[in-house]
Amino acid sequence: MSKNDNSKVCAILAYIFLIGVVWYFVDEKMKKSSFVKFHVKQALFLAIVGLGISILLAIVSSVFAVIPIIGMIIIPILTLVGVVINIGLLVLWIFGLINSINEKKEPIPVIGGYAEKVFTF
């Protein structure tokens, strides 16, 4: 499966600061590429999952921060959970990036299958 240079670059950039996502939505040629669309969906879903988890952990940490003894126990645990989740998200990001570089349309492990269901563009 050979992609033209622009679609491959756009797919790769979807994982890097979501530049490719913006490119996809403003360039009609990119919208016609199923390869770019696939990776835009994967990268966007990964970013949203990461943001959602970060917000959730921040809210839960804030709630426990006001409870003196329990907060001192729970907050370090939540911090460790956040670090582990972020490492996992980094690994998933690397999978997506490598797939786009190798011109493969393989979903990101664990969460990639949901991207096609959630995004209908």
C-alpha cells in the first residue's frame, strides 16, 4: 500500500501535537484518504482518552486533598496510577506512530477499536 507523500506525512503528524488532525480537517485531499482518516481517528481518540483520564485523576486528587489523613495516603497512590497510565498511553502513542510511519492501518492496542465507533467523520 503506497501512500502519496502528503498523506503519509499527515498521518504521522496526526500523532505529533495533533498537527495532522488540523491538516485533515482543512485539506480536502486529506479527507479523501482513508489512510489519513484512520490515523486521525486513532490519534484524536488517544488524545481525548489521555485528556479525560488526566482530568478525572485531577478531580479525584482534589477531592481527597481536603481530607487530612486519607488524602495523604490516596494522593501518592493516584499519582503512581497516573504515571503508570501515562506510560501506557505513551506506549500506545508509539504504536500508532510506528503504524503510520510503516503505512499500516492497524488499530492502537486496547483503545484503537473504539476510535472507529466513536468518530463517524
